[in-house]
Amino acid sequence: MKLAGVFLGAALAAPGVWAAQPQAAKTQASAPRAVELPAGAEKVRDGVWKAKDKDGKTWFYARTPFGYSRSAEDPEAASSPAQTEQLVLVTAIDGNTARFERPTPFGGARWTRKLSELTDEEKAAVDQYKAKQSSRKE
């Protein structure tokens, strides 16, 4: 019992333990600013835009469930010819529909799209797929 009184007395005597601290001021000061899509952003594909800032640096903006995320353009990766092959892989073409796969950190993303509705990236992947298929037949 005596020991509990010592701990209680020490807790009450400690400065600032019971002092009210304004939580709203702490949260506002430490909260990061939300990323917004610039007015002149160019749509790259569904959910992804590209824009230049006032310094001339190119940024990519992606829509996420939590708002927009921003990442700088990597000029070395953009000039790589194997970038499209790594990003989008065509697994099959059935009539007028193509099946695609893209590796992601959470597993492979798979989708299908009509050949008449392909994006530029998907068209490049389909062209690469057709070139590989024709070279295998020869």
C-alpha cells in the first residue's frame, strides 16, 4: 500500500503530466499537405496524369484511395526500350480481346480489353506480343 502511494505521489508531482496540451494545434502543424492534381495535367492513362512544375521538373500524379500521390519522372526509365515489356505483358489474344498482366508488389494485376479500345501502352504490348508470336512461327 505504501508503494502505491509513492508511485501516485510521483505521478502527481511530475510537471506537465496533467497539463492540457492542445491536440488540434499539434495535428495541424504536423499534418502533411494534400497533393492536388494541377490544372494543366496531361492524362497518361486511367488514373495517371503527367504535369510540369514551375521549375520545369516533370511529375506523375496517380489517383489512390487516399487522394493523389506524386512522383518525379525518372528520365533513365523513360528512355528504356524494355519499360513497356516489363509494365504490361500480353498473355493471350482471343478474337478481338486481349488479356493483359502487370506485375505489382501485391501480386499480378490481370485485365482484358477489346483491341479497338487499347491505350498506347497496351497497343505497344500487343505489337510486341504479335512480333514474338510471328518470330516463333518462323
